[in-house]
Amino acid sequence: MDKKFILDLTVNTTDPKNNKEFLWLSYSINNLSSVKYEKSYWMTLEKRCLSLFSENGYDLQTGAWFCLISSHLHSWEGLAIASWKFADSFVKQKKCWPPSTATQMRANILVWYIKNVIPAIQTLPDDEKTYSSLTLLEDALILLTELEYNLFSGKYFIISDMLAELRRQNNDGAEISDSEQHASASPDTENIKPVSKVLSPDVNVNDIPVQNHN
């Protein structure tokens, strides 16, 4: 995954819904089922995303899809890079499509991220974690936690819960690394505890309201 290419993408300020690549991606993503897709399928989705980014620039809807795609293809590192670009553009690029004035559309995109990307985090293999990827993902979730609070009036804390778990893992891993530098196991793998059941039991992502905009 080309980190520099992703992070250096300029934003798209126009509606991409007349773009054939965007429409193909929208149809493909919205028709994903619970079956396990081959890596080649996710590679096709990634290729179409990158093509759209190169042609039109980075928009938040495609960016959210790209986070899920990257998690399947590039594990923790891919998810971290894609999520940072998504969060940074969401917060700092007010004109990035949909613009910050389109509050409901942006809220819907964040809901999609919560319902699809946050659960995917809990399925990633623990032995592929690195401190750098966890730190970058944590930075992304810090920004998204604030968005979650503001867009949903403090009613939901799903991203916040995931952020708290990642912080706990980073802190635990750092303590172990400092005290056991002589150990043969890498602190990037064995010393990082698995993510499991980190969402509050009384929070159901399906309860978050969403309106269709595609």
C-alpha cells in the first residue's frame, strides 16, 4: 500500500455520483454479503477506488469504503492509513465531498464507517499488529470520536469505546516492552492483546439512524 500516495491525495469537492467508477463501487459495496470474498475481489475494489481517487480526488464516501477494503487487503497498517486519511479529511477539509454543510450526508457516512469498519477491526489478526499502525489508527479514532459526539449529540460511543481499547493495548504493550526488552518475542505481536468485545454491551450499531443519500 502506497502510504504517501493516499495521504497526499487532494480532495474532491464535487458530487461524484455521476462518475461510473463511483457508481460501480457503490453498487458493489452495497451488495456485499456475509460470505468471505477472495482476495482478488478486494483487490478489484481497491483498484477501482484508487482509479477514482486519481481521476477525481478524495471524497469521504469512497474514503469510508476504502477503509473497509484496506482492512481486508492490508490488515492493521492499511486500515490505519485509510482511516487517518478519512478522519483527517472529514475534520479539516470542509469542502471535501460531501461538504461540511451537508450534515446529514456526512453523518450517514460516519454511520457506515461505524457499522462496517469498526466491526472489521475486531476480526483483524493480532499477529499483524504493529505499534506504528495502532498509533496511527488511534490518532484517526481520536478525530472520529469527536465527530461521533458532535454529529450524534453524545448519544453513541462506539468509536470512543474502540479508541479506549486501542489506548489500553498501546499502554500495556509499551509497559511490557520497557520491562521485558530482553524477551525474544516481538512487542509488536505477542505483547499486544487481542481486540474483543470492546463495544459497550448496551450499544447496538443498528440503532443509529441513517438516511439514504445514494
